[in-house]
Amino acid sequence: MLFDSLVAEPLSYRMRPRNIDEVAGQKHVIGTQTSLYKMLKKGYVPSMLLYGPPGVGKTSIAKAIAGTVEKPFQAINATTAGKKDIEEAVQLAKAEGNLILFIDEVHRFNKLQQDFLLPHVERGLITLIGATTENPFHEVNPAIRSRCGQIKELKPLNQEDILELLNRALEDEERGLGKENIEISNELLSFLSQSISGDARSALTVLEEVIQASETNDAGVTIVHKHTIEECIENKGFTHDKQSDIYYNLLSSLQKSIRGSDVSAALHYLARLIEGGDLAAICRRLIVIAYEDISLAAPDVAVHTVSAVDAVERLGLPEARIPLANVVVEQCLSPKSNSAYKALDAAIADVRAGKLGEIPEHLQDSHYQGASKLGKGVGYKYPHDYPNSWVNQQYLPNALVNKVYYQPKESGHEKMLAKVFHRLESLKESASKR
């Protein structure tokens, strides 16, 4: 039977790189021209933090580093490790002279663990390699960050990286599938590498499942067909942690693509967010976009967006994708303006800076007995008593009397508002000269 000669360990585990030259992808972090690669080749390992989405090789790189410099290596998980685990690591480090300690989920490291470990990191007894799916500048304790000279972001593998990994697994006779008689075309390998979303572990897992699911003919050749690959990858699903960087990056990329009027990019990020399953976050962001980025240039878009959100809440997936697609395309192709909220932000900045001034007395509340004796509301001109419902009078406090916050944009519907605004400004200017 296929794999009888192999241990029961998964292919993804067996194919982990033994040294940094076997690492697939991440050339920006550990490529031959990087400073980290050159340090490691000289046997020097700095303490570091590796962060990025699951499956991009954080653990593999840590083990490959240890294999390259031939130093003792120990791995713990911050969520389950206690003080005893760290004490054992310290004792091993003392016995060996140095230890590379890999801490997965390092952002969950508690203060007790940290206080015991970090002095040994400072003295060089332990070289710390921390791994996290979170942005370390947001989630990792500053005390740990300060001890790590290198903070490296690992990226999802691209198609070429995945293809390299798959071919290596098929050719490796010691750890991979090289001893097996497998027939799989370059076209199918390319198709498989395209179908895996940057995750090395998933790529090798799917390859192993594909081989196991394929028929072996009388000559002992396992022949892989496209439909087998499609079945193996069909239900892998696409998810992302709703507290992770990628989640917020997707929401940010959706908004920036809509703001930039790139329909294809916006639909791509919308698709990834839909597959992630958080409709509420998508809807909130689309409403924000309608008022922040489109706003007065096409005010109907906000109405359409709120209607689409209502439809999404009523429909649920998969039908909810239909109103979402409609509103995202409309938002992309609508004129854009951010003048309204920018004007308010400028006013808020003045208020926070203490630029207030007294409210003019003619604007103050006069709906109480004796208000007129105090001068409240006296001299107020009721605009509806004048032609076009407008009359020149002071509204801003004296300290801000000439302040202009709103600067209209000549975009879409806002062009008409801009004409009204500039006309009113001209009337005020003319009246002030009389």
C-alpha cells in the first residue's frame, strides 16, 4: 500500500526545512542577500519576532535557523507553558551554553513568564524567537519587543513558492514522496499551487490527500486527475481570525479600493471578506464608506447602501452577496467627496483646542420669561422673513467670525452645493462691505 514505508507523520511535518536554504519563500526575510541570512551563516542568531498568518512558516523557519547554526532548540506555546517549562529551558541553556527558545503565540506571554525569562535573554543565555499571528507592535508586550533586535513579517507564499514546495515533496525520497511512482502533470501542479492561498502547510496537506485519493493502476503508478484535486480542495474553506491583522487589512483594502474607484480590486476584497463570514463588519464598513468617501458628491448612494444592508440582514448568505455586489460596484463608480466630515473634523479640532468664544447673544435661547431683558435673542433676524430665506447676520462667535471649515469639492451632486455655498459666501462678503 502507498506510504507503507513512511512514518505516520503528515507530509507537511516531514517536509519542514532542516536549514535556512530549504525554506520556501520568505526571500525578503531570509533570502541569501538579507542581513539575517548572512548573520545565520556566520553562526550568529539574534533574538527575533516572526509574525504573519497561519501556514507561512514561522515554526519552520525557527527550526531551520536552529538547524543551520546547529544549536539546541526548544519550542513552547505561551498559552500552555508554565514557569516550570521556562525553568527547564533555562537549565538546558546553562548546560549547553546557549539555547534557541521558540515561543509560539508569544503575544499571550504573561508577566510571570516574561519576568522569569527576559533576564536570561538579556544575558545571551537564551536566544528568543517569538511567533505570532498578531501585529507585534499592537499585541506583543513592549518588554519582549525591546529584547528582539529583528521583527520580521512573513508573507503568504506566492504560486511559485508553493510550486517549488510541491515539486520538492514529490522528488524527496527520504522525507517526501520521491520513492512513490506518481504521475501528475505540470499543469495539474500549477493548478494546485494556484488553488492554495499562500499556506505551505495546506499545500502539502492537499497534495498528500490528492495522492491518497488517486487510483493506482496495475503497473503501480498512481495517476492524479484534475477532478481529484478539485474535490480535495473544495471544502477546505476560507476563514480569517476576526481579531487578526489580515481581517483589518481586508476591510482597509476594501475601503481604499472603493475610494480609488477600482471595481475589480474592491470585489476581490469583498469576496475574501464574504468567505470569512462576517457580514456585519462588511455592512458597517460600507455604510462608513458611503458617508466618508462618497458623501455629498452622490448622497443617494448612502440611501442605497443602507437599503442594501437591510437586504443583507434579511437575506443572509449566500443571497446576501447579491446586494453587496450591487452596492460595492455603485460605490466604486460614484463620484467621491470627503469635504463634509473633513469640515467637521476641523471644527472639532478647534473646539478641543479651546477656540470657542461666546455665542452671539442674538442666537442664544430666548424661550423664557425675562430673556429679552438679558439681551438674549434680541436682534435675531428670522431668515424665513426675507427673500430666498436668507439674511446676512453673524452666527459664529466673535473669536471665529471669519472661520471657514467647509471647502466644497466640484464632484457630482456636490457641484450644485458648491454653487450655493460660494454664492452665500459672496453675499456675506458684499454685506460686510456696506
